Amino acid sequence: MTNIYAGLTTIFGISNTATTSTGNYTDALAAFRRAKADGAEEKGMAAEAKEGANKLAIDRFKTAIAKAKTVEDALKDPRVMGFLLPALGLADQVGMEGIARKALVSDPSAKGGFLEKLGSDSWTNAAKTLNLFEKGLDGLKDEKVQQSLIDGYLKYQWRTGLDETAPGLSKALYFEEQAASMGSVYDVLGNAVVREVITDAYGIPKEIAVQSLEAQSTAVLKRVKLADLKDEKKTEKIAERYIMSQAGTATSSSNSPTSYLLSILG
């Protein structure tokens, strides 16, 4: 791919500065593909499991669960909630512990219940995973559930570390994993990471956040069809556009050389 871009920069007479930018985002794309290679995630998680800080977080989580008298007590403990949210793929909800405590103990099948009112598949899936509504504290003490949470936490830590290689890698991987669960445009707007990936990938101005939900929905749906989020190839393309935007391609500026190259390549 680097040769293709280099050829285009020569043909269209783009400056050396633009070529440097091209190198930045081709390197970022290469890092993204390495992160998705077979076995990369497993190796990364194994390495994270050996890190002292992660071992401490896991031990504190287990200790807090063991000492808790009720599920409500457990969820009020920052050692538990600070571990649970990243482990469940809800790191973007850190700071929303009040909603988290209510959502995670709610009945995911209740019509008109709290989770349905939230309108977020992410919270509903998290509640189903833990099944605290039926099992209470036992749901958090279950060894299989704990191992699943530990795996989720280690995966989150591994992905976050990838951002040191290329900005946005962790969010791009998260987006690909979560895209298919977006049942409506409001799910997209309500998920901070998915929203960022799509808006940055297509150069949608940040200022739309102050507009009405209808206006924001229109802006997103002009660029992306909900059906596209169920298609792995299309979500991969969106993720790659996001990676390129984070590498400094300035996709929001139609006059930038890198943006022009991006438009040529679809």
C-alpha cells in the first residue's frame, strides 16, 4: 500500500510534508492489521497478565467481591466498578457509576424497565453477562464469570497499550467488536467510542453534539447506513478511516492532500 500512496503523491505532485503524513497513516494501518493478526490478542493478554499493576487490580477486585455482603455493596466499591466497566467493554461509561449500579442489577428482559429505557444494547448485554438480577452477589462470585471479566480486563489493557504504537488503535478495535450490536442510530450516538470512530472517520464536526438528536442522527446516517455496521468488511473500512484520521490525515478538510488520497481510495 505504501508504494501505491507514494506513486499517487508523485503523480499529483504532493509535497514532502504530505508524503510524511502518508507514511504516518500507512504505518498506523500496518499496526492496526498486526493487532488483528491471528494470535496477537492472546499474546498481548498473556503479557498483560504478568504486569504488576494488572495483577494488583485483579487481586483487589477478587478481594472486594469476597468481602462484600450484598451485590449493592460490591457495586459501590471503586475496586469493583473500576474493574467491571472496562472488563465489560464499558470503559467509556467510567464516571457514570450511578447508572451502572442500577443497570447491572436490572432485569434485561423487563418490558419498559430501566435497561429498555436506557436504550443501549451494551448495558443490556452487560446485565445478561453478569445476571445479577437473578443471582445477586453470587453472579459476581461465579468463577467462570470472574474469569470472563479478568479476560475482558486484560484485553482492555492490551488494547489501550496499543495506542502508544498508533493513536486510536484501541478504539478502532473496540468499534469493530461493538459495531454489529448497534441496533439504532441512537445506540451509535450513545456509545462514546463508536460515535467518535464514525464522526472522526467521516470528518463530521464535533459541534454536532450541541445540535438536536434528530440533527445528529441525520449527520451520521448521511455517511453510514446501519446495515453497514453489520458488515465486517464495511466496519473494517470505517475503522481504517478512523485510524487514518487519528494519524493526522485531516479527513475533515477536503482540501488536504491526504484527504484527497483517502477519497481516491474510497
